[in-house]
Amino acid sequence: MLYLLDYGAGNVRSLANSINKLGFEFKWVQSPEDLKKADKLLFPGVGAFGPAMQSIRDKGYAEPLKEYIASGKPYMGICIGLQTLFEGSDEAPGVEGLGVVPGIVSRFSAYEQDGKVKKSVPQMGWNSAQVVKTRNDGGDQDAVKYGFPDPASGDMSHYYFVHSYRAAYQPDKHADWVLTTTQYGSEVFISSIQKGNVFATQFHPEKSGRAGLELLRAWLNQPGTIDPSKERLLLDPLQVATPSPQDGLTKRIVACLDVRSNDDGDLVVTKGESYDVREKADPATPTTQQTESSPSSSKRKVRNLGKPVDLALRYYLEGADEVTFLNITSFRSCALQDQPMLSLLEAAAAKIFVPLTIGGGIKDSVDPDGTPRPAKEVADAYFRAGADKVSIGSEAVFAVEELFERAAQNGQEGESNPLEFNDACLTGKTGIETISRGYGAQAVVVSIDPRRVYVGEGEQVDAKHLPCVVEGVKGSEDEGKKWWYRCTVKGGREDRDVDVIQLARGVQRLGAGEVLLNSIDRDGSNKGFDRQLIDLVRASVDIPVIASSGAGTAQHFVDVFTQSPGAQGTVEAALAAGIFHRKECSIDEVKSTLLEEGFKVRREDVAAGAGAISKQ
């Protein structure tokens, strides 16, 4: 019997769904005694090393887990399930790991060896895995039987990584353990280990599409313990540790679905035009009937572009690297009672095996009966329903405003860079902080909605916003203009005295792991992404950035991923909604165009393999 060990991590539902999809059964570990009953054990995990080990020890799993591994019965770990096998982690100094694998897990460097070239931390996205070890079954042909493509075939699959900490590959310590390595920037780390009965991955197979499902199936089909004497290295350990000129990280294409209830109470995917999600006014309809509060009989109905789960599944099969649901329903003020949205996530997670992000209503709130609901409790429910990341919007702006207020109280009034604020400026109580502490920075996305504030001739800009001032590019429609980017809340309806650099740096300081950068000025314009806005934010933070708003053609994705002169890099991902919904441009068309221009993207025939994957 296969058992799954859930220490209380984030989204484990997706792994359970993957196992069911592959036709296998399992039981959850309910007590330390269950570890003795298991014939196979799978330890998933999304979160931080410290809380994970603390939970394992508090529940009495630590020693029985080590005994299980020593028994020789098959063990598979995912993400934290790999990292806890090591002796410890710099993420939680002084906290001991299980000590099965030698070495300490450490953080990615935000800068490369020259100290100048910057890379984003966490690593978030699809990267390749170099197979270092193979297995000889006694026949004439060596083959990799762990679910990875045979290196001799030349095939290269991509797997989904989302982590700030990794086990750097050290040949003297890990030659017996390493199965695959992966390179991020110039850092080579262990992406999977295999020794005898122990198999573990840093990436998430359950979120790695068809390639990940194949890998899971290969492990689930293993009859028992693998004889270590039949394992051998394919490559020289020192050669493996030498970085290549370029890593294998791909550019991500994210499909976004704005979800809300229509006038009949059904959840639909919609898309706003200047943030208005209702159909355009019919001149024959009296103006008094064309308001947001119009009854269902009004001709100004909510724009309906499809059913959320059906549309999301279409994008998964078309090759979307991630799917984002933005909850713009009235339920946001009482998120835990939003059963339709939770049910939507559960249904989507059962069919879609790439990362799912949910935004809207992730904040401290109070139920109608007076029950307080912290933001982390709301996030907990979304993670259990199938989300991999949560997106926070307006609440992030308010949290950063309060961060500046506390900085002033602590004598940092003249500082304008929140990344330099000391720990006394943090309360540890904001939604970003509590969710990040429990699940890791990679679980928290902040959605930023800035708009341009144009500066007239002779007009002065507040000194604190001067770093955010840009000028129109020569030869463009903005030539001769000057502006800065002010952040907004409540879906762009209210301006705040915080600029986009302050906000992006502020949320990184609070613990966010990714920025979803929208543009009110470009939304729905089909003119392309706002590169000046994007370059401004990309240069200001060390965390991944998703570009959003304005895409109208496949070429616009090429443009946003092409490095601007003088810039140190580009965004890691780009998001679109309307052009995909209306089939003006497909995800496959975007990826084909990017490939033609020399960009690395993930492509696999998910649709063709969907039927085969479901069979053992």
C-alpha cells in the first residue's frame, strides 16, 4: 500500500489528483504507526524547511521516517521531501534535517560570480534536468528507468521548479546520490537524487505536465527496492559540476482568467475593457439601465467568455505554463464562504497539472457573524483546494504604506528603498509575511496595478517619486512626454501615494516571492506590454516578475522577453487573457514564435498524451 505523508504543507491535493489520474490508490499517513504499514511512502511538500521539520518532530514522524528509509522500502520525496533528507538548511539555522544525505541546503545567490549580473530568487519556472546516473538491468542496453528521457535519445523534458533554497551539487559528497542536476544562472544544484530505495526531486512532478506524470508513473510502477549495485554514473562527477554557458530555464506563458458571478449567480470568465466587465452599452437601452447594478434583464450583462474550468483546461492542453484565476466576485469580502470559488479550484486541480494561482480576497477579514479570518487562514483554504500560489493586490499596497510609516517611526524617514528597512519595521502580521513564513516566499504573488501620472512642463514631482519618473521613447507615440507610475487599489478605482518602485521593493521586503505587474494604461489596448514600466520594476527587485497587460500579438511576447539596451535582464514570464479567450492568438502560436526567435520555451504534446497518461 502506498502512503502519503502530509506534514501540513501547502497544496498536496494536486499530488493526490495526479496519483488518482494515473490509476493508483493511496492512504494518508495519520499517525507514526502508519509508517510501519507502508509498502511505499511519498513525502510531498511545499513550504519552508524550519516549519516542515518542526511539524515532523511535533507529530512524532522524525524517527519512524528515518527507520522507514533505513528499512529499504521505496521512498519518494518532493521539494521539502528532498530538502529534509539533508543534514540541515540555511533557511533554518540550527534546525536539524533527517541527515540521510550529507550536506546543507543553501540559498541561491541573487548575483552571479562576477557580482554584477543579477538573477531572480526564488527560481520559479520550467527548467531541464541533466541525467547523471543510469541503471543496468542486466541486458544489452542501459536505460534510465526513473521516468526521465534516455540521454542517448537527445530528448529534453522540462520540470516545474519553485524554490529559493537548493542543495548545491558537490561531487565529493553527492556522487553516490545524484540522479539529475539542473543549472540556474551559473549554479549547478541537485534536482533529483536516487540511491537504493530513496528517490526525491526538487521540482514538482505533479505540476510538470505530461513529463511529470510520466516520472510519477515510473516510480509508482517500480516493483520494489532498486539494487544500488546496478546503478552507475553516466558522466564524470567533476564534469557535471561545471556550469554551461547558459541555464535551461524557459520563458513562461501564463493564461489568466478573471472569474466573477454573473447576474444569474453563475461563475464565468470575463474580461474588462478599462476595468468594466459588462458588455458595451446598447444605444437603444436607456442610460438608467446601463449601470453595474442593473438587473439581469438589462442588456448590460456581464461579459461571458466561457466556463472557468473548461477554459483553464483548454489552456493547459494548449501548453500554458501556468494558469491564474483572479476572483473578482463579491465573495472577496468573505472569501472562506466563497464555496463556488473553492469548488472551482478543486475541479481545476483535478484536471490541470501545471501551477495554479488564485487571487482576490486574500486578506484579513471578518465574517458576517463576527468571526475574524486572518489572510493566512484564507490562503490555507485555497491551498487545500488546489492552489499553488496566492496573489495579493490592494492589501499589499496598504501593507507597504504601513511599512513606510513604521520606518519613519524607527528613524528611517528619509529612506525611500524599503529593501533597506531594518527588521524593526516588520510586524510579522501582514498577510504577505504570515503566508510567506508558513509556505515560503514562492507561494506569495503580489499583483500591482499602476497607472501613469503625466508631468506637465515646469511641474514638480515629489522627491520620493523621482526614481520612478520616465520619459517617452524617441519616435514613439509617447515622445516628449514625462510621467511616473502611481499604484492603485480596488481594481484601479482608487489612487495611493505609493509609486511602483516603492511598492515592488516593499512587497519583496515583506516576503513576497513574485510580482505580477499590470498596467492600467495598457490593459485591453493590444498595443504591447509597457516596457518602460517593466524595465523599471525588473531593475528594482530581485524576485521574478510576470509582465501583464497589453499583449495583442505573438510578437509582443518576443518584445517583452528581449533585453532592452542597458538592462540586466528581462521578465521571467508574460501573462495574457483576452487575446487567448477570443482566440486572437493561441499559446502555441506564442511559443512557436518565441522558439523561432531563439528563446527557450517548454513544449509538449499534452493533448496527445492525455489518454495514454491515464493508463497504468
